Amino acid sequence: MTILPPLSAESPASSSAAALLEGLVAHGLRDVVLSPGSRSQALALAAAAYARAGHVRLTVRIDERVASFTALGLAVQTGRPVAVVCTSGTAVANLHPAVLEAHHSGVPLIVLSADRPAELRGIGSNQTTVQPGIFGDLVRADWDVPAPTGAHGEHEDARTLAALAIRASAEGPVHLNLAYREPLSGSVLVPERIDATPGLEDAPPAAPREVVDLVPDDATVVIAGHGAGPAAEQLAVDLGAPLIAEVSSGARFGRHLVVAYRDVLRGPHGEAVGRAVVLGHPTLSREVPALLQRGDVEAIVVRTPGVEAYNPGRRARVVDEVRVQGAPDRAVVRRWVGGWVSMSRAVLDSQDPGDPAPDLSLAVSSDRSVRAAFASAELAVLRTPVDRRMLVRAVWAATWPHDRLVLAASRLIRVADALVPGKAIPVHANRGLAGIDGTVSTATGMAIGAADAETTATPGTTRVLLGDLALLHDAGALLAALPDDLRVHVIVGNDGGGTIFDDLEVAATAPAADFEMVMRTPHAVDLASLAAAGGWAYRRVTTRAELDDALTAPEPRLVVEVPLSESAAGEPAPAEPAPTETTPPETSSDA
């Protein structure tokens, strides 16, 4: 363990902030994201000194909401706790959306908010509000730390607090509200080396785990919601079960995958289900919660540590782990899984026969007129207007395992979930609360975090697929500086407002003008100018050829605008059952 030099009487705030950072680094912290402010200057300057010494990677964002979602993306990508630093007052409240998402997704976010000392609270001091407990039950731990005075032992207290914070963040966000008294900054003494320190020895004993043993049968399905991971695909194979894997599940691949699961669940195959095993957090259909609430279906939900269990109808058995006893019968697998997969393919073929690509054999015909007809047909394909289906397919096809794909809570994620085939690629969406905000910031955080692990000759691309409203909710992210070696492409399906509401009951019941004004919320933002303001390259795409070219563009930071007209929407409104009390329709711009 490395001990900092004695605390400086010049600024106990600076010495304490440095000691806290030293403790966080010793217990595994590698990333700090901060926004500027006066009361937080001790933390900010200490972070800068630690970054200069190579102990942390420091990312600075002007806006606290952008900073917090950037930190969220970093934590998602690296799997390590990330600290986000802010000053007092409204700055802390701007972190709330990201803390909400971290809470519902179990992301290790450590909030370090600066505050006034006790004597300045409750007397109307400038930029002073009630910060302790501001996040309520959303955080795993919440400390209100008195202002340091330079007293003996404060350094070790800070290190102990750091260890506690790191340990508590293992299952979600934590909050350290740090009071600082003037002088707020002074010299920062940084050790050359910080030795890694194990967790506290008095860690609480692990709670008993509930494990259930399952035997393969011909009536089980495996449901992989957001964040389920590849274990869900393996479980489906071990059980000989069809796999329902949402697009951001991390399990959307393999021979058991059922892409058109909504339609299959509404048919005879869905009626034959007797047991459903759920991993992750399903959010993209009404059919899945309806299945889990059926009285003739045994619902088993595998708990995600630190996250509220997904349990529609409150009838599922929630466990920590499932184990498979025995191997599935191959004949049963062919009949049960094969039926689901075949029906899914039939549904997809009936909905979309595929691209009208010309027969390649005609290109080498000895008949000149045949070759000319082929060239004309090929040109027609390249000139095909882009619709949602084409956009989703193209982005999915352009993304590879060394890339990252981030999907916003826009209409496009539902199109992707209903359409794209299996492919083992990194996909993320903020589905903890399915909020529309922070998508680009999250993606840039993930891009920064992935830079540590890049081993390919050509660095991977982080692609963000989102709607126009989702982009405008996070427009500040385009103004943030990014490292030169990062490739981030923001692909915007612009349909001029919130068309996701077109598929909800309100579209048929509300007066048309009112619906347009308060639900669709059309806008006239020039996305080219918005991109230019942040120094991003810009392309406007309307045809298949332009889209293919844009998805392989060399620009490191690029905004691709894809206008989506009503006539080129590209997919019919899904046939969904009427909502129930346990499966209400979305009533915000979240998806």
C-alpha cells in the first residue's frame, strides 16, 4: 500500500480529494468523468493530477447529463466502476437520469458530488440544496461526508470510504456527497505508484443462492432479455429449447434462435409452451409478459445481481441459477425447436420477400441485351429509397465483433428486434428504463472504454442507431471532444418526430392536430448544422447505394441522416393485443 505524503494544511479539501482518489484507484478505479464547477475544484484538480501521472483516464464534459451517461457507457463497456464528478446544486440533479439507468441495469457508477459544509447549509447559501439522499433508493449506498479539516487520520478515512464505495458499486450506483470548505484548492501530491489493494476483509458473507435443476422437455422456451449474455444461448442448447433473444440481449445467435418470436408466440407453438426460463430484462414486446402471466406456464426468472427481478404478474419463481440435468432428446429438439425456427422463417418470408436483387448469372450472359437488363436492374436496386427495414438491415450487416452497436429507445430498436438475423456482435441499449436520453453519450463512453481492448489493425467502429428525437435529447454529446483515434458514427433515422406513438392506441383516439402537437412533436432542426457545430462530418442518405457507402465511410466522427418519409416507413404496424394493467403501452418518447 502506498501512502501519500502528510496532508497539506494549504487545503484540506485538496488533500482529502487526492486521498479519496488514491483509495479508489487502489481498489480498481481507472476512469473519471467530470464536469467543471467551483465547489468540486478540489476533486477536479486532483483527478487531473492523477490522470497526468497515468493513474486514471480523465474525460471532461461540459454538461453533467452528458458526463453521467458517458460514465455509464464507460462502465458498461469496461465492466469496472467509473466515477462521475460534479459540483453542487442543479449539477447533481442532472445526473439523475443516468443514475436511474444504472440502478435498473446494475451498472457500477460512483457519483462524487461536491457540497457546501454544514455551516452553509439551510441558510439560503448560493448553489446549496439538499444533496444527501437526493437519489433516494436508487443508489446502493449514500454517504454524506463532512468537510475535511486536516485532522490526523482523515487520509485513512478517505481510503476506507473509497474501498466501501467500490465494494457497494458492484451491484449498481453509489453516491458520495463530499462537503468541502474553502480554500477549495491547493497543491496536489500524487504518488508515483499506487499498489492494488484487495477488498475489505470484513465483506458480508454471500447470501444463500437458490438454484433450480431443470430437465429438458418439449415445452420449454428460453427468453433472453437485455443483458442476458451468451449464457442464455447455451442454456437454450442444453435444454433443447427455442431461444427468444432480444436484439440487445447478447444472446441473439445460434441455431435455436427464433427471430419472429412475436408472431410465433401468438400461434399454436406459443400455445404449446409449458415452461419459460427468463434471463436478462425483456422489454421489447407484449407477447413475452403475456406468456409469463399465463396460468398454464411455469415461469422461472434468473435473477440479475443488484437488479429488480423481471416478474410480470408477480407469479414467476425467481432464482439465482438454473442447472440442466441430462441431455435433450435429438428427435424432440428437431420437432420442438425446428417447428419454432421454421415458423419464424415462414413469417419473415411472408412479411418481406427480401431485396429485389437481380440474378448474378445474368451479368455474364453472352447476350448483350441480357447484360444490359442486369445492369439496369442492379442500378434500380442501388437507387431504392431507404426505409426502416433497409436501414436496420444495413447497419446490422455492417457491424462486426470488433465493433459496437448502440441502439436508442426509438422505433428502430423494435424494427431491429423483429427483423435482424442471429449474429454474435456487441449490442447495447439503455433498457434499464428504456429512456430516450443519453444515447450518444453512452455510446461515446463505450467507444472510449473499448479503446483499451482494441487489438485489430483497424480500430473498430462504434455505431449509434437512433431516431431524430433521441439525437436531439442528447445533442450536447455532439459537442464533446473525443480522442482522435476513436471511430463513432451516429446514424439517424429522421422521420420528423415521435412516430413510435403511431402504433399506440392514442393515435386512433386523440384529435389529429393535438396528437401531432403533443405526441409526434415535429421539429425543423437542421442536422447538418448540428453536426457541424460539434465538428462532426455529415452525410445525407436517401438510397441503398448512399447508405452502403456511408456505413463504410472513412470519417472518424460522422453523422448520417436518413430521411424516413411516411411512404417509405418500411414496416407495417405490429399486430399487438390490447394493453392490460400489467403491460401498459408506453406513454412517453421512451421505447
